[in-house]
Amino acid sequence: MQIIPAIDIIDGKCVRLTQGDYGQKTIYNENPLEVAKQFEDAGLQRLHLVDLDGAKAGAVKNWKVLETIAANTSLIIDFGGGIKKEEDVTVVFNSGAALATIGSLAVKNEALFVEWLHKFGADKFLLGADVKDEKIAVGGWLETTDIWIYDFIEKYIAHGVQQIFCTDVSKDGKLEGPSIELYTNVITKFPQLFFIASGGVSGLKDLEELEVIGCKSAIIGKAIYVNKITLEDLKVFNNK
């Protein structure tokens, strides 16, 4: 199973929010490149880079951070936050991202997202699904839709999407363990999907559990920054 560390960016700095709340912000490093290099040195190959300023503004803001990390590491970067227009997609790819991460836009503007899938290629997008009680949540998790997660995934697999990460919003940033039952259901229904778990991972035991149920990958953020999972742990996990 592949580990994807997360770097969340505000004002060009590496931060973490709790439960998506901009008021509960912790700055972990002023230099995201330094953090990315540590991940690369630990043998990790991918990076989940989130532009929180962009997510708030509705337009990509921290593309310079992306450009710097892409130019100075060999990490395969997916970049999200504020991708609302085609120009945003172009900026993200031109700045070095391998994948553009799309979340609420896929819920609110299906026609536009499908247009991008055809224009840029479905393999260039990572689809993020925030979930509450098996329903899709949007708008910084404040709004739960009546869209069932399984219908959402099925629709976009039909459009060629290959990689999806799923965050149970009740778990994210709380280090209480991932949503094993939800993820098991998704993997059982869509065994061909490159499914990425996100949210709640608090230690190696959680990663082992995710591996057992068939997760192809897991995004880890807070657990790394508060040393619940060390870079040495990730090296060992990667090399077993």
C-alpha cells in the first residue's frame, strides 16, 4: 500500500486545520519544500498538496509552492484547492502537478468536470469525496447533499476516473482511526478502483488495517506532524 503524505498550505506555509476549521490552524513549518524533501528522503513517492487559501478564495493561490516542490523533488504531486476554472487546471499542470485534485466542483458542476476529463484526460485527475453518513458533503463540510457516495463513485468511474480518495468528515484531523466499514464497502463495490483512504489515520496499526481491507493507498497528514507516525515508521512500512 502506498503512503501519500499531505501538505496543507496557507500563506505559503505548511499548516494543519482541525475539522476544516480555518480558526483551528497550526503552522508546522514555514518552508513546505523542506517538509516535502523529508518525505522524499523517507522513500515516499507521492505528495498530496492542498492550497487552503485557494480553497477559500475559489481560485488557485499557492501555485508557486507547487512549482518549487515539483522542481526540487521527484515526488508525484496531486494538487487541489481552488480549482474552479480551466485556467486553474492549466496553471496546476504547468506548475508541475501530475494530478489535479477535484472535490466539490465534481458535485456542483458535473458538466464542467466531465469536460475537463475529456480535454485533459481522466488519468490526470484525482477525485476527492468528502462523506458524512455515506452522503457527499461539500462547502467545507458544512453542507451534506443527498448524493449517495456509491452513486457518485460509479458515475465518475464511467467517465474514466481511476483514482478516488474518500474522507469521512467526522474523522478528519481527530486521530481517532479511519472509517474501515465505509472503505470496505467502497472497495467491495468497486474492486477495480485505485482507492485512497483519507482522514483519521493515527498510527501504523491503522495503516495495516487499511492494507488488509484492500486500500491501494492512504493520505496521512496530522499523524505525521504530531509524531504519531514518524518518517522512520513510514520507511519501515514502505520497505516491508
